[in-house]
Amino acid sequence: MAEAFATEIAKSLLGKLGSFAVQEFRLACGLQDDLARLEERLKAINAVLSDAEKQQSKNERIRLWLHMLRKVFYDAEDVLDEIECETLQRQVVKTKGSTSRKVQHFFTSSNRIAFRLRMGHNIKKIIERLAEISALKSDFNLSEQAIDCSHVLHEETGMNRSFDSFSGLIRRDEDKERIINLLIPPFKVGDAHPRVLPIVGMGGLGKTSLAKSVGDAEIVERHFQLKMEVCVSDDFSLKQVIQKIIKSATGERCADLDEGELQKKLEEILNGRKYLLLLDDVWNEDAKKWLLLKPVLSKGADGSKIIVTTRSQRVAEIMGTVPAYNLSHLGKEDCLLLFCKCAFKEGQMALYPNLIGIGKEIVAKCKQVPLAVINLGTQLYGKIDETEWKSVRDSEKWEEEGDVILPALKISYQRLPTHLKRCFLYCSVFPKDYQFGDCILVQFWMAHGLILQSANPNENLEDVGLRYVRELISRCFFQDYEDCIVIAYFKMHDLIHDLAASLAQNEFSIISSQNHQISESSRHLSVLDSNSFFHQTLNKFSNEFDHVRSIVFADSIAGPTCKTDFEKCLSGFKYLRSLELMDPSEFEVFPERIGALKHLRYLYLVVNTEMKRLPKSIFKLPNLQALVAAGEGLEELPEDVRHMISLRFLLLFTQQKRLPEGGIGCLECLQTLFIVWCENLENLCEDMQGLKSLRKLFIAKCHGLISLPRSIKCLTTLEEFCIIDCEKLDLITIEEEKGKKIQSLSLSLRIVIFEELPATLALPEQLLQGCAESLQTFIIRGCPNIEEMPECISNLNKLQNLEITRCPRLSKRCRRGTGEDWPKIKHIPKIKVDNDYSGEETSD
């Protein structure tokens, strides 16, 4: 990485030294003196790290010294993680009661004496290495500063606004109208088929946003029967591009089809249909590859069109059948207005003419490139100190060689707090055009220790991580933001991704058909091509695997196809913290060797239809915090899931009819549970009251689900409860039987969403009564048989938002002013009801 982030890693180490697991080991194994010396040495170095990091950009020797330190710090983290793993494994054995013999066999017992000696030896080596490096610090005249070992969240900048899409601020109305006029004229004899329109321009001008806005225009939507969008990016693989087009058209991944089968399937999809296809960010200048794809795309009906966005005139010449549309820079006045919209709070622009003057100079340096203008404008949002504006205007980064966009992005990066810099750079391990989910990305960051503990005792790491996401969005490091309430999705602009990759290049390696090398400093691998990885990287660089902490197999094309190769791969990555894997296409059973990855904290696994079960060894992972196990073929989630005592996030698919007791219900640390696409599932487990930390419960597309356990009402920590598209579910099953004495409930629910539940006849009154002092958002959609609003709704004092959509009976009763249930809900500040029933927002 461009920066060592030694201070952040040192704080993490000091936090680990103070953890319960290490303290317990310290006492049990007699390593108090060794660990105390390590802590003393770390504190002495930490005292000068802040000054060293300030000077590193201008002093190469200090920068190298910090990078030497970082390497030792990482090794120290591995040693302390070994200790935490051992402590957790013993905890599993100790706490499982009647099954302890089975568990003791499952977790092969370590030799305590041998482990203690090994750890003692490793700790002494770390201390010696730190002493050697620490001795060099006297050469740099570094000043000591107060040590802050609290590992708490830096104060937020207050940037709590966000745009759904910053690109939506760019006014390209004339360009949009011209391109639409090129797309919709009727097909004439002699026209090329399909017609290909290239949009050409430098990075950051808004080509992709413009193309997408054209495709979303109502007149264009009506003109085409099928619309598809594909990000092609750097590596134009015919198989991969076809697979992406099919996925865009149908949602199918088709990981198990070869290239010929994929071509045939795409031809069937396009046959006789007039389509619009966006091929975004095309770099390939090899005409042969386009000539292989073009015949498949010609199977659509006459009048089909393709939009290609590219920075290359050569690509436009190869692919275009009509003259390219050359996108120009944004006008100077438009650039200034765009900058001011991003930099000033509403109504404040006129108050600061001095800042507008500086802003004009900053905009001039952006050379009329919208992405640069937006990015720098957002960094100055809410700042009224001239000094900050001048520091952007006068930054030395403007003098760096290269196009104008990179200096602007580097200035924006420089202004990030350190904790956000690390989180941003770690995103470069994911491929371009990757769709992030906020709560899943947070789990990835947590797996690598990037989330700082909040000083607020009511905030956990997930809360802090979500604030990191919001701040990076508001600073324009993420875009295409889509808020689905329970989860938000977003992407990185390809130039922002390039920035992250360039700054993180020492630690992050991309394995592709052009590059199969990793270095000693590589700790994060993004695999874009499995052949290069398994047949070249795996054989030539296996000695470097000990250092690797994360691997992302970017998609099904990049995923492993040979189980033997993958087992060999797993055996080498002993310190792996995160693994993301899509469609291991030839695996019927996932390798049991994954159980050896005892440091693994994050496992994202999308499996093929052939894989019926997860390996039992996966439950030997006591450190695992996040498990995404998605795949229609998975028949069951074994009861052994209860041994995953650190699990905080679980997304599961299963073909079971019932979730068994003694499994998920035993996960006391679980904070988030997604149960999705479980077609056969009829009942959840009855022991859900054991989920003592659960805060989010999301159940979707479980079409066989007929009831919910009453124990859901015992989830006193639950804050978000969402049920979507469960056609047989009647919510009344949560309620106690009539006439039975009901215990008063005290719940913490803030958000409740009931959507597409046609079998539900009434809302669960007892559940709603229990969250009278907490519920803020209540959404009811697609529940046509709910007839009335319960009386208790009038007691929901904290309720701010009520939405009722596609619920004709309920909507009629909640009609503003005249509906029978209007008196029950009129106290709610924001109400939205179907438009058919005067459903505008109101604050009566």
C-alpha cells in the first residue's frame, strides 16, 4: 500500500493483547512475561508512529521503516490470532455438555505444552524483530505523542447527506436526446444488424451514466422488448461476456455450461426479440474477439441496437456500425454549478462569495471532467474555512503527470480519515463493476479488523461499519446507490477502482490471463482467471501463500473447476481471513480441508446445483463471523452450525422442510439472519429465543413457509424484521391463542416490512403492541387480504413512516380523512397509501 497504516495496525495489536482470549491464555500457559514485553515494545514504537506517518511522504527512509514495521505487525497479528483460535476451540469443547466427547473428537485436541512452547518461541522472535527495527527510529528524530490505545471510532465528519446517484447531477439532457434519436428510428432494408452505436470519451465524463439514462427513458423502454446491461471492462473473454449477457437478460448464472452451450442459449433468448444491449467500458482492441461475438448477437429481431461505451477510438472503429458519438467535456458554467451543488449545503452558496472564487479555481484545474468536479466538491461539503478550500486548490498532487482525473481523485483520497482509507483500499480486491451489499461489505471489513470500536456503548461494530459505508458514499467513493431498506447496494466507478488498485498495489494482486505473479508482500488476491491461478500461480508462488489473508474468485469463470487443485490451494493459505467463491462448477462436495482455515472469519460461497451439502469441517471454524451459503442445491444446514460460536452474520439457502432445534437457535452471537429462496421450508426452528443478540431477521421467497414460531416475540434485541414473498404464510401464527394469558412484551423493533403475503388475513397485533416505544418504519405491500389496521397502531408513539401499497382493502380503510381506520393512523407524520386511495404523503 502507498501508506503503511502502522498506527492502525499497532492499535489493533494492542487491542488483541488486551482481549479476553489472550489474557486467559497468558495466565493458563505462563506467558505473562513474554506477552508483557511484547506489549511494552509495541507501546514504545506506537508513541512515535503518528509523527513517522506524517513524515513518510517526504522521507523515503521513514516510509521503508514503516513498511518493515507493518510486516512484523502482521506476523504478530497472526501469532495472537493463533492464541485466540486455540482459546475459542477449547471453549467449544468445554461448553457443549453432553456432546463434548463428539466435539472433542471433532476438534482434535492440541498438545498444550507443545503449543505453549511454539507460541512462546514465536513471540520471542517477534520481540527480537521489533527491537531491531525500533533501534532505527533514533535516526529519524521522531517525536513522541500521547498514546491512544482505545481503538475507538474517529469522530464522523458530519457528512450525512447522500445522493442516490451523483452522476444524476450531471446535466446531459441534449446528449441524451440526440442518442435517443439515433436509437429509435425504424429498421430499414440495408441497415446493419444489429446496429452498434459507440459512445466515446475519456474516463470520468459520464459515458456509463448517460448510456443508462438513455436506456431508462420511457420512449426507449417502449421501443425494445428486451434490455440488457453488461460491464465488459479490461478482459474481453467471449465466454464471460456471453454469460454476463444471459445473466442480465434472465438472471441465470449458467456456470455449468461450456462456451458452445452458452452461445446456443443466448441465441434462444434473443431469437425474434428486438433488444437494446449496453456493453459498458470496453477496452478490447482485438477485432477477432468482436467478430466471434457479433454473430450470436445478430439473432435478435430487426431493429435491435447495441450501445458501446469506451475510451478508445479504435474500439469504436472495430465495433461501431454508425459514427461514434463523441462525448464532450462539461461546459465551464455547468461544471461550476455542479461543484457548488456538491460543496454547499442548500441555501448557503450566496453566503460565501470568497469560497466560490476559490471553487472556480479548483474547477478550472478539473479541466471540465465531471467525476473530478463531483469528487472534490463532496470533499468540501459543509466546510466554510478558506484554509481547507485553498489546501485543495494548492495541492502538490495537481503537478503529478497523467490525466487530470487521477490528481483530483488522489486529493480526495488524501482527505479521508485513516480508518476510511484502509476500508476503501480493501475494496480493490473485488473486481470492477462488483455490486456491494452494505451489510456484507461491513462483515468483510470486520474480518480484517478494519472497523474501529465506537465510544458509544450502544453501537456495535456493524453500526460503525454502516456509517463508514455512508460516509464513503457521501464522499463519492461509491456510486449507483440503491437503498432497499434492509440492505443497500452500490458500486465503485472504474476510475475509483483504478485509484484504489494503484494505491494498494504492494499488497493486492490481480491474477488474470495477463498476470499470474504474486510477491512476498501480496496479502490479498483477486482471481479473474482460474487457469492462470491454478496452473501457474499455484505452482510457482506457493511459498508466498502464508502471507495471504483474502482471496476473491471474481465470478464463476474465475472459480475453481478442479477439486484437487482447490484442496491444494486451501492447504497453503493457513492465515486466510476471508474467502469469496462463486460456482465451483464441478464440485459435488466442498473440500473438507476448509476446516483447516482456522483464521477464516468471512466465507461467501455461492454454490452450483450439484453441491448438496456444506462440509462438516466448516464447523471447525470457531473464528468464522460471517457465512453466506447460497445455492439452490444445498439440501440442509447441519445442526453442527451451533458450534460456530463467533458467527454474527448468516445468509442461508436450504431444501429442508423444517429448521431443526439445537442448530441455528443456539447461535448466541448471531446479529443478522437472512433466510432466502428456501422453497421447501414450512417451519422455522422453535428455539429462536436462543438468538439473544439477533438484530436483523430477513425472510424472503420461502414459498412453502406456512408459519412462524411464537418464539420470535422473545427476540428482545431484534430491530429489523422483514418478510417478503412468502405466499403461504399467515402472520397470525406468531400470535398466542385467543383466551390465553398474554405476557406483556418489550421489543426493540425499529423497522417492520411485510410484503407479498397473500395468505395473511390480519396484522400481528401482539407483536406490534410490543414495539410501541421503538417502531419507526412500518411498510405493508402486496397483502391484499388484510382487512383492517389493528387498534394498537394508535399507540405506536415513535412511528414516523407508514406505507401501504397494493393492499386494496386496507388502503380503502386508511384513506386520508374518510377511511374507517384513518383516526388510528393520523398521528403518524409521514403516510403513503396507494395512489388509488389518495395516497400522498401527509403529516396531518
